[in-house]
Amino acid sequence: MEDQTNLEQMLSTARMILMVLEQQAAGYTNLTIPAHLKVQLDEKRQEVTSLEARLSQLQGKRSENLPDNLPRYNDVFVGRKQEIARCMEALSPEERGWGVTVDGIGGMGKTALALEVAHLARKQALFDAYLFVSAKTTWLSAEGVREETLALSSLDSFCREFAKGLGQTDIVKMTDATERRRALLDALRGRRTLLIWDNLETLNAEERDMIAEFVRKLPIPNKAIITSRRRTGESALTIRLDRLLEAEALELMREKGRSHPRLAQELNATKPEILTALYEASGGNPLALDWTLGQVAHKGYSISVALERLRNAAKSNDLYGFLFADAAETLFENDRTVLSALVVFLTPARTAALANATDLVITEIQVSLERLVTLSLVNDLDGERFGLHPLTRTYIRAAVGGTDTVGTAPLSGIRFDPAAQRKVLRYWVDFAQKYGGYGKDAYQTYDKLEAEWQNLEGVATTLQEMAGILGTLKDQQAAQMLIDLEIALNNFLLFRGYWDERVRLGEWRYQAGKALGQWNDAGWGANNVAIIYRNRGETDRAASWAAQMAEAMERGGSRRDKTIAIRFQGNIAEQRRDSAEAKRLYQEALVIYRELGDEECEAIALNDLGRVARSLGDFDRAESYYKQALAISEKLGNRGSQANFCGSLGLLALNRDRPTEARPWYERELALAQEIGQQTLIADAQSGLARFLEEEGRYAEALPLALTALEIRERSRDQGLDWTRQLVERLRRKAGME
């Protein structure tokens, strides 16, 4: 920002030079003034006029000679401080580029940002003219989409409006468009004008290219700001406008509430998590937030109801049609395939992953991504990754054919091929099957699943909605893919501590199995749910699911499957402290497993019997059972079972008051558990070692181990949680930390 004194000095110098030039010109007649002198005179007069206009702005004077048609921006503007700073830097005379392009999906506040920057530039007297012209054809209100009848549609119409704003009536009257462009550029020489070209995405490609060429020829130090949903322009700063920060979005909500008492009342009565959900669903898009809040202020909806409408593209056709329909109509088949794939990717995707998921070749993916980025439908992120804005995702999901969440009606006649989406869902199911499963070495690839868990979880939700398994079965193929996905993931979920997610997927597998008449799948889904409730000590819920498991296994399970149900009834009896019944059921299961030659399940039953014997104080028998189980697991090479049985032997040693014997068992359990990444066994081993160290009086060493175990058990809500909390409190007290 140039201060007033500096501008006054510049103006004084310019006037002196102009006076000298005018004295030189006085020696000629109008017809004989040399051309170069005439050009110098015109440019210096323009410079003087420009400096006078800028100085009057700093002095607080409203000059009638200052061209300024900036719209009065009465709406709320929040945030965007970094973007404003970048724009102001690009508009400074030191920057040689022609200005700024602000792009992004509809509703992000591109025009609002351009006007905010322009008003700030005027406050700082950066220019001698501020001209705004828009090609906007529609605008959105709470009542729907309105047509703009005065929108411009060509470079020539923009040039005519800019010339009119500058008072250049001769240029306005020209009939040749090319001459008009040249004349406008000449009129800008010696000036310092800010030209704002708004909503250029409504123009055709030829006109946009011509505007890009025009702004590249702007005489320095004139500048331009272009706003568009399509990326355009060179030699300029490009700002891809993204979501508001959550704090900024909440500030926007509060500011809107100041103008609408009913909205303010609703905002005050709404839980913070609902407002956060509104922010997430809108993707921080100011227009989407404004539209949703308008439903509350003008139509009497609650915020929760308005939020559900925002999440349902089919019920919010005005909003989503305004944001996306025009761009969607220009897409090619490959573009739609890529968008359908990106809907399934909940984390940014690389081109190689998209190629694998869609069967398109890399070059086809790259061409489509370039076009989609230009249209602001896809965001290009660091590391050559690509993602969708939440509103774009909701729109595409509806256009693909819909789900229970977003409805089924296509928008503006646009439909995407659901086969492309289904192919990507299959890709992720295959991915889970490749890197998941139950094998003794399956844990070695669980990191692959961990890295993609957000995508896999999203796939599970999409398949559940497509299948309709919680109501009437709608899609058998989706239901089967959901079963396949659960089979591939459930051991990973148990290992890595995703217990809530394991319950949800197990319930869905149970429902899908029932719907398809696949009772074995239904039984195993119920079993996987029951295990979590058992591990959490929620015995009644575990018993309920165990009963559903037994019923399903009876209808469609093998002998081994039915024996799993028998053993689980033993788990329920054990938690209810009916040791005799638990022992009977475990022994029955053990006999069958031995008849079947199933050594893995035999070892589990032996461990079960050891646990009952330990609870009854029969420590020698418990040790025998545990060591038999351990020997089998060592023979099979199953590290997870080995870790589990070592933990059983460690606890037995503590029960016998033999802490020195417990230590090597727990150390072995910890090493194995850390190798395979099974969180519950890590917690068990660390809490066991903490107990050993407590017995040794080494409280400060024991506490970090106990705290780590507590963190794991708090996340999983394991039945050992209360015991671990007591251990931590006791160690803190003994270590003198309280």
C-alpha cells in the first residue's frame, strides 16, 4: 500500500513532466505534433488522472471521475485470510502477472472473495478504476434457482461494459469487435485499472480462450480477477477455493443468525455435533451452508431436517442442479467412469489405483482427471492424488442411481453408469480378500488394510445400502460382496481393535446371509458379533447373538460350525459363573474337534478348559490344559494362538503367586502380539508385565506399561478395562504421582 505522501510526490512529478510535454507540443499545430509526442502526452495525462483518482481515495474523497461499479456486498463474509493475502500480493505492481484466477466448485464464494479483495484494494487506493462485469446466468436462493436475464456471453460484451465503465463512449459505439478490444487495451495504457471478470464458466470454450488471451495483453500495471468454476488463464496466480475451516463455518452460521431470529433460536438449541455434521455434509461450502440455513430461516425446518435435505441430492435438486448440472452435461464417458470410481474412494486416489479399479489405461485416466480438475469437479492434491468435495460426492452418488442415503432420482436428466461404480466396489472387495483373511500369516499384510481402512469402511456402507439388507433385499450381488468383504476383514478388525466396526459388519453379514438363505454366513456373522460382546463382558447381548448363531448354524452349518455354537454356549456359562456347565460344553466341543481332526479348534477348547480349571483353583490341571494348547499352536505355527496361550500361562503364574514365572510368559506373549499387531494381546501382556513389576516394587517402570494397556482397552472397551484402570491408579499412588 502506497502512503499519501508518496502518491503526492508521484503526482507532482507526473504533473511537471506533463507540463514539459505540453510546452513541447505547444510549438506544433494539432496536425503537426509528432506521433511519439502525442503518445507520450496521452499516457502522461492518463497517469496524472490515475494518480489524482488514487490520491482522492486515500484522502477519503469520492471522486466523480473514479470509475467504480463494484456491487455492494451486503452478505456475510468470513475467513479466507490467506486467500485474500495471496490475491493482494498478486495485484501489487511488483507482480508481473496479469492478476488472479479464483476457481472451485460452485458456491465456494469465488465472487464474494473477488469483491472482498476489490473493496480492500479500493480502501488502499491501489487502482484508479474498479470495474465488475459478470456472466452469471443463474443464482440460488432458499426459494430455488432464479434466471439472470442480463448476463454477458462474450468477450466483446465484456469489453463493451468495461469501456462504458471507463467513460469511453467512442469504444462502446464501435461496430468491429476486434477494433474494440484493441481500443480498450490502448485506453488502459497509463491507467491502473482493476477488471473483475465474474463467472466465466458460463461462456463457451472459444470465448474463454479469447478472454485468456486478452488479459495476457493487459498493459502493466492494470490487473484482472477472474472467477470461474473452470480453471483458466496463464501468467496469473490461480487459487482453487476450497472449504471454509470449521470455525469459520460456525462463525458464518452465527452471523446469519443475527439477521434471522428463528435461525438464531434453532442454532442455540442445536447440539454442537449436529452443527459439525452440517459442516461436514456441506464440505464447508458457503452457498450450501447458506441454502441449508435458509431452509430453517424461511421455510421453518429444524436444522436436523434441513441437514437431511442437504444430504439427499434428490430432494435438493435446486442446490445440486445449480452446483453441478451444467458441468455434468459436458462430461465424456471416461469422465463419468472416473467420477463413479472416485465416489467409492473416500481418501484421495492415485491414477494407478483408479486404473486398476476401472480398467481404463493410465493415459485415459490422466486425460479425464485433467478435464475434471479444470471443471472443478475433482481436486488435485499433493502427491498426485485426486479427491472429491463432499457435495460432489453426494451429487454423483445420486446420479449413479442412488442409495437409501441420497435417494434415487437422477438430477437434471444426468445419469452415471452404476456398472462403473460396481466394478470399483468389486476392486475393493478383491483388495480386502488379497490382504485380509484368517491364515496364520495373514497378519503380515494387515498394514495394507489399515492404510485403506477408510475406503474399505466406505465400501461396506455403500454395499449395505445397495443391498437393502436391513429392509427388503434389493441387490443380491451387493449382498454377496458385503459377505465376502466381512469374511476378509473380520480377523483384521479383531486384531487391530476396530471392535465397533466388527460388530457392524458382523450384523450386516448376518442379515445378508439370512436374506440370501445362506445360513452358514448368517451364523458366522452372528458369531463375530457375539465374540465382541463376550470380550466386553456384555453377557446378555453375547448370549442373544450366540442364540441367533446357533439357530443359523442348525439350519445351514457343518458339524464344525455347530460345534462353534456349542463352545460359545460354554463361554456364556463361564461368564455367568456356571463353571460346571461351561466345563461340560467345552469338553463336548473338545471331543468333536478331535473327531474332526481340527487341531486349531482343539487348542482353543483346551485353553477354555484351562480357564475354567484356573477359576476353580485347580492350577495343575489348568497348566496341563494350557501347555497342551500351546504345544498344538506351536506345531501349527499360529503366532496369535501362541501369544494367547502364553498370556494364559502368565496369568496362572500370577494366580499361584509366582511372579518370576509369569514374566517370561508375558514377555513372550508381548513379542508375539507385537509381531502380529493384535492389540488386545498387547494390552494383556503389558498389563501382565505391569503386575509383575508391581510385585517387584518397580512401580515407575510398571506404570507406562499399564497406561499403554489402558489406552488399548479404553478404545476397545474390553472387559478388563475396569481392572486396568484400578491397576493404573494403584501404580500412580505407589509411585508417588498422586
